[in-house]
Amino acid sequence: MRVLITGAAGFLGSHLCDRFLAEGHSVIGMDNLLTGKVDNIVHLAGRDDFQFVKHDVTNYIYIDGPVDAVLHFASPASPIDYLTYPIQTLKVGSLGTHNALGVAKAKGARFLIASTSEIYGDPLVHPQVETYVGNVDTIGPRGVYDEAKRFAEAITMAYHRAHGVDTRIVRIFNTYGPRMRLDDGRVVPNFIGQALRGEPLTIYGDGLQTRSFCFVSDLIEGIYRLLMSDYNDPVNIGNPNEMNMRELATLVSEMTQNPGGLVYQEDSRIKGDPQTRQPDITRARTILGWEPTVKLEDGLQRTIDYFRSHV
Ligand code: NAD
Ligand code: UDP
């Protein structure tokens, strides 16, 4: 296959490039470097089967030659990033998704959109199953991301129903691993960066809010299987291993032997920060035969090792 991956210089996009190339496909990686970095894909430079195109996908996307699959991953993803770039986030989820779908339609390609657990908002159903329609504050600070992704899902289903495009929707739950930006503000790089600098780990609010963390290799496997399946409805991909932020901070502190301890920052929680989050992965298990395999301690150790060489 010849595959277009948008957001290719980002954390997930760069791992997807590696995976598709390893499977023998050729990859066009597209990115405007808003929140990603060339470092993440520099190891692919010079390969015949990889091409990088610096382009903002909110503008018309022109690709020469055939395309068999489009994976649309371009979007700021960390809360700090989408608060910094609220308009860009809305545009890449709406105009960018429209353009990426346009490529898929014109080329007769499969299309996969990177959606998110955020479309469930601050969920009233736990764990979150794909049939749950969510609890989102449209005008809250996180609304720029949540609504962009909800629109992206809606237009994806519209292209599927109206134009017959063969689409996939993956709802990604918190994923971590090498190639995250140390300063992207998400909790795993924040905690590891602080720990490696010997600083206290910053817990926002009372730290009793929960997340469920998936290691990047597990996520990429789930996405690959979803693209290769024939399933058009949304699929949650994430690790159901739920924990609160105090527990995560304690674990990172122990693993790094950080003397800095923990510090509570009551006011740092962004309005609408979900209180709980855990994927129900019954659908992924049943349809894709997929489930996560990497234990949190192992994934964190690999991430700590990566960041150790980058702090
Ligand atoms: P990231 O910020 O590392 O990567 C996003 C990439 O998109 C960056 O390289 C950025 O430069 C690029 N980009 C942004 N706007 C663009 C535009 N207009 N044109 C071209 N490129 C643009 O984030 P990530 O964690 O790799 O997330 C990738 C995708 O997965 C996003 O769509 C995100 O919403 C989704 N997602 C990620 C997670 C997670 O836990 N990592 C969870 C849910 C959903
Ligand atoms: N968080 C924290 N300390 C930090 C960064 C984040 O306690 O230094 C909390 C944040 O308030 C949220 C959770 O960790 O409840 C996960 O935040 P993240 O930014 O990683 O992503 P989210 O899941 O909110 O999109």
C-alpha cells in the first residue's frame, strides 16, 4: 500500500510511519511541525519508501499518484497544546479532516481518523463504551479539542454514508512512550521530566482523578489491526488499567528514586478535566482480537530511559 499519514512528525504519527514501513508499505508523511518535530522521523530520511511533505492540512492537500490509505493524525493533542492553539485545533479537526477525507475519496483510499476518549468529555458512564454519547461542555477550554474531534467523527461517518468511503474511527485513550515532547504538558512527560530533574511531581487538584495509560506499541498494533479490518464504527483503543494521579506520581517517583516528592497544585486543573477515564475494550477484543500487552512499569521504564537521554 501507499499510505498518507498526517501528523507524521508527532508522537503517534512517527510510530505509525515506522510500523507501516516495517510492514513493507510506502509512506508519505505530512506535517506542518506545529507540535511535532523532525527529530521524530529523521531516521527515515533518504529511504526510497518514505517521503516527507511539510504542509498544513487545513489547506488543500495535493498528492501525486495513487494512495491506498489515509491516516489522519494531525492535531495538537496535549491540553497545553490545544489551549495554546485553539483555532488551529478546531481547524485541523474540521477543515483538515475534510481535506484528508477528500484525498481518500478522490483516490479510492481507506480512511482512518484519530479520534479520542475526549469525545466522551467528563464521562457519566464508566468505563466508557463506544455506544456512550458523552458529556462535553462545548464552550469550556477543552471544547476546542473535544468538538473538533466530534465533528471529525461526524464528517467521517458522513463521507462513509454519502460517498461510500471506507472509513475507520479509532478512539484513542491516554497513550505514552518515547517521542513524546518532554514539555508537551501531558502528565507522563511532566512527571518523568520533573523526576529526572529531581523536582517535586506536580499533582493538579487532589490527584484523585483517574486515567488509564496505554504504551505506544500496543496502541499502534490496535490501529494497524483496525485499518486492516472492515469495521466502520468507532473502536476504543486503550489500556483499561485505571489509576489516579497520586498513584501514577508515586510510581514514577519510586522508579526514578526521585527525592523531590509530590506537590499539590490545587488551581492547575483545567476546567472540565475529566474525573475518571477508562476504556471498555470489549469491541476491540471481539472484532480485532486485540488487547494491550505492555505492563505500565515496563512501558514507563522504556519512556524514562528515552527521556533520560533527552533531559
Ligand atoms: P503530537 O502533537 O505529537 O502530534 C500531532 C502532529 O500533528 C504534530 O506533529 C503536529 O505538528 C501535527 N499537526 C498539527 N496541526 C497540523 C496541521 N494543521 N497540518 C499538518 N500537521 C499538523 O500528538 P500525538 O499524541 O501524536 O497525537 C496524534 C493524534 O492522535 C492527534 O490527532 C490526537 O488528537 C490523537 N490522540 C492522541 C492521544 C494520545 O494519548 N497521544 C489520545 C487521543 C487522541
Ligand atoms: N496532571 C497532573 N499533573 C501534571 C499534568 C497533568 O496531575 O503535571 C493531571 C491532569 O490534571 C489530568 C491528568 O493528569 O487530570 C491527565 O492529564 P494529561 O494532560 O496527560 O491529559 P488528559 O487526559 O487530561 O487529556
